[in-house]
Amino acid sequence: MSTENTPIEEDLPEQLRIRREKRASLLADGTEPYPVSVPRTKSLKEVREKYTGLEIDVATGDIESLTGRIIFKRDTGKLCFATLREGDGTELQAMFSLDKVGQESIDSWKSDIDLGDIVSVTGEIITSKRGELSILANSWKLASKSLRPLPNDHKPMSEETRVRMRYVDLIVRPEARSNARLRPQVMRSLRDTFHQQDFIEVETPMLQVMHGGAAARPFKSFSNAYDMDLFLRIAPELFLKRCVVGGIERVFEINRNFRNEGADSSHSPEFAMIESYQAYGDWRSIADLTRSLVQ
């Protein structure tokens, strides 16, 4: 480490400094804190589904390699516990016994691993004496060392922090994970409805010579290739109507639009829009289409 970087490291909060010191120690010992790959044979969700209803204190004999982010960790003398969580929110308990992993491995687990780290655990699928579905580790491997601590569960993130740090919001808040998975399902349903009614999906230009289709202030850019000003679109309306003129009688687009105006928790300068046009239709046609999209 250079002397120029030392003051910066010393100025870090204690938690950040300690985690960086642990990463440096891992590197010095020849352990890669961010390996290219780690063992993984099943997801936590697959294990949960396969062993539903397993009785208390049962050893299945099945050896799996599971991965997850550590969101809970309790270290005792000869037995350590951790809760692993996958991206979809599925959780599973991991148990580390001295007689299974050995003294060196369990000491490394206690000293090197923190909440927020992602690990791979290989071992037998069991249920504990309390009936908790678990993996009893034979070995483990660090998949990714977290350099920042997770937010405190007892102090929820503010709305502004959630918006600015979506990746942290996804880690700690179930609603955020649910919304992230719900949106693609909604998009798929909307597209299926349009396709069932013979609408054709198109992509219209985002960079336009002249913005139009709405009354809004645009974002302005410049094209070096054409030596001219261009604008990010504020709406796709004019280009979609040109598609109708060209013979695409039913057309729609799910697109990104940009309006250089106010921003708050419910208004973003960049947002998604659905817009559609239909030849030979009237207000009843669009009412029926809107109803079918929503329902």
C-alpha cells in the first residue's frame, strides 16, 4: 500500500476500514476475495421446494453446494450459524461444525466473514434439532467480500436513499425485490394483450431533430457526425402516427421518454410510456383496449 493512500484509509469509518483490512489480509494469504466462480449445484429456492415437510433432526445424505448473501451470523466455540439469502429473498440456514470443517476453516469463517458477504457452502442438507432446514457445511468458499456494512434493520432507509441506492434497497427490502420481479410480468402481459389484438410493436427514434408530440421542455444534445443539435424525445406520438400513415394500422410502443422538467418522488425526468394507435377505430375502440390491458 502506498503512503499516498494511507491517510485516505485512515479517514474511513471504522466498519469500512476493518473490511478493507480483511480483504487485504485475504489477498496477502493468497485467497481471492472475488473469484471468477464458486461451487453451486442448486438454488436456495430449489432446496426449499425439494425438502418441504422434512421432519425434525433428519440427515438426508444429499450433498449440495449453495450460495447466498450472509444476512445473519452467530459464532460460538465449536458451532457457527449463518443465514444465507438469495436474490429472490429465499433464505436458508448454514451450520459450520468444528468436526466437519476443521479448526483452520472455522477460525477463518469467524475472522474473515462479515454480514453482507456472499459465500458458497458445500455440505449435507439436514434439519436441525429445532426443525430448521439447513446445510451442514463440509467446506465453504468466499464468493464476494462486501466492503460496506448492510443497513441496520432497526433504522429503515429513507425514501431518498432507497431511490438513490436501488441496489441496497433490493438487498434489504422485500417490497423492492417483489416490484423488480413484478414489472417484467406486467410488461409481458401488456405485450401479449397487444399481440392478441394484432398490434405491431415498433421502436421509434429517441434522438430527434425536432421534439414533438407533447408540451414539455426537452433535453438537448449535439451530434458530431451530423454537426447539428438533437433532442431526446419527449413523446413517440409523431413517429407512431407516421407508422399508421405507412400502413401499420395497429401499432404500439413501450418506450423511454425524457422531459427536462421538475423531479420528485413521483416524477422522473426519464420515464416509461405506453402509446398505441389504431386506424378505423374510435373512442370505444381505445376504451376496450385500455380495459383489456388493465384487466
